[in-house]
Amino acid sequence: PFTPRVFSGIQPSGGLTLGNYLGAMKRFVDMQDEGSFQTVYCMVDQHAITVWQDPEKLRHATRELCAGFIAAGIDPDRSILFNQSQVPEHAQLAWIFNCVARMGWMQRMTQWKDKAGKNQQNASLGLFAYPALMAADILIYHATHVPVGEDQKQHLELTRDVAIKFNHDYGVDFFPITEPVIEGAATRVMSLRDGSKKMSKSDPSDASRINMTDDADTIAKKIRKAKTDPDALPSEAKGLEDRPEARNLVNIYAALADSSVDAVLAEMGGKQFSEFKPILSELAVEKLAPISTEMARLMQDPAEIDRILGHGATQARELATPILKKTYDIVGM
Ligand code: ADP
Ligand code: NA
């Protein structure tokens, strides 16, 4: 009975990385273009402030992220594109979900453990409650599908648990049990400097990631310096087992080329990394340069970006308002 609807978000907590692009944004564009879903995409600024954000940087990063969405192919006439804090229904539903979710569920979240680090007592309450707000982001639209990278899988499971518990506690069949969509060759892009860590905009080492705003020389330099091993590329995927850095570069190539790891290795098997890296750099620049050029162009007109986000927020609220009203009604408020 639920309308096929996609929701996903990205935090404006810094510049976009190749990980965000391949694991999330490129998939968002595919799902928009495929045409079988209504697509709703969000800059999640309320998630970003669970750790400290300088206000001016946050404002800039939110606009830049919006420019990134559009430059990557999200069309504000075909997808709803907006900023989370402009749709207060997210936070309103999140409060109800704070009362549905259990402390134990939150304590098990690996992102909480990673981000809070050793000093949990000093982490923000918002960082702990993050997954309940994420459940609200998704369920305030009755979203049926959520494209995300591998790192968000556990949070999606929690979203499903919230929906199941709410439906059960109130004896309703109101919230959908949302499906994660984790697909493609690059669902988990790793750091270029450490094959055991994911590429992230919040990694202190800039050399660990490719930023969507990096120029061609910077991209080539980062790939040239990326950690690898001395062996040649294998001709089959199983030759990448226990070679996380090598596998990462092949995954990135496959995702950028809209190909599969097997197809890439069939072609590239036997090459040394000294030979493969320039080929990868060339493909990365070919795919990313038009996006960063378009982002820079869009950033010349911040008022237009604000207008797009304002319009998106109005559209988002049209979906969210009746769902929140019905939720309050179910809860007895
Ligand atoms: P970050 O971790 O860079 O701060 P977000 O938490 O805003 O990014 O995540 C936005 C989206 O990008 C999510 O769907 C997330 O799964 C995806 N994503 C983030 N990093 C990666 C990565 N290294 N590989 C694949 N997908 C990623
Ligand atoms: Na993340």
C-alpha cells in the first residue's frame, strides 16, 4: 500500500568525497533516472551538528552540497531536494522515536562507538540519538527504499526496528519496513592511506580521500601516492582477497566506469600499479571534473541555491505534514 519512494541524505559536514559520490550520490541519480520511485534527497544539517560545526562553514557546506547534488545529476524538478532543518517534522518525529527506540539499541551502534571514541561521557546526546533522527528522516516520508553506503547498514536496520516496534506497540500498520539499497562496486570506498578505514570527509588526512572539488593534478597526485602492494593486478576478483588497498582501487575504477570488478580485471589483470594508477587517475578526472566545474558555477549564485532549497522544503513538508499529524493521532496527541 506504500508509494515506492526513495529517501536518502548526506551531511554537510565538510566537502563531498569520492566515497559519498560512488556509495551514495551516483546511486541517487540512478534511482531518480530509473523513474520507478519518487525520490527525496536531503542535506542533513541536523546530523552534522551532532559534532561541532563552525556556523559559517556549515552554511557554506550546505550550499556546496546542494550544488554537488545538482552537478552530479539530481534535477530539482524531478527529485525533492532540501535541507533537513527547514522541515521541522523530522525533529518532531525524532522525538517520538526517541521514546520508541531503546538505549541498548543505540549503545550497539558501531558509528556511535567509533565517533564517540573513548570519552563517551563527553559526546553529545545528539550523537547518541542520531539513529533515531535518521529513522525519522526516512519514515516521515514513508520511504520504502534507502540507497546508502555499507557503513549505514546498521542504522537502516535500526530504522526497521523502530518501525516494527512503533507498529507493534500501537497496534497499527502505519510505518513501512524500509529496504536498504546497497549496490554497486563501491559500497564501501576505503581511505587511500589505510585500507582498513573508510574514506571520509571527516578524516583529518586530506591525502586519504579524493574530494569532489579536487583539481586534476591533486587527484592524480593522491592516486599516485595511494597505498598499494607490490604485486600486479590479478585477473580475477579472488586474487584481491587480503589485498584491501588493491581491491579498493579496482572497486573505484569499476564504479567510475559503471563496470564490474570482474570485467575490469579481465582487462587490467597483469598490469602493475605503476601502470594502472595513471589509467585510474585519467578516468577519475574525466568523471569528476565536469561535476566540480558545475559545482563551482552553481556556487556563484548562492541565492539561487537557497531558492531551490526553499522550494524543496515546501514540497517535502507537503509529504511530511500529514504523516506527522497521523502519527500524533496514533500516539494520542
Ligand atoms: P561521511 O561519512 O563522509 O561524513 P555521510 O555520513 O554524510 O558521509 O554519508 C553520506 C552517504 O555517503 C551515506 O549513504 C554513506 O553510506 C555514504 N558514504 C560515506 N562514506 C562512504 C564511503 N567511504 N564509501 C561508500 N559510501 C560512503
Ligand atoms: Na557516514
